[in-house]
Amino acid sequence: MLITGMYVNALIDLGRNVVTSLPEEAIVKDGGREFIFVYEKENIGKDLTKEEISFAKWR
């Protein structure tokens, strides 16, 4: 049992799930918003696209 002032760090095994991921260093923060830059194979020679992301539902 935990009492006031105590805490626990835990890893919860949810099985094997395949997910798309990227390192935190790839996230660009600007004006309180978070973005990633996306390179799409079909846009060879064009600029990267800037996509806003939100982790609100996962945090």
C-alpha cells in the first residue's frame, strides 16, 4: 500500500503491439505547439511538410 509522499515507477506489459514511433528529439516545439516534419516518398525533391501533433489523449 502506498501512503502520502510515496510513489512508484512501473512498466505495464500490454503485449506486443506494432506502433509507429519516433524519438522525442524529432519533435519541434513552437509557440506551445508540437510539430514533426514529414518526408513523403512521392514528394522527392520537394520540401518537408510540417505536421502539428498532439499527445493530449496519451499523456
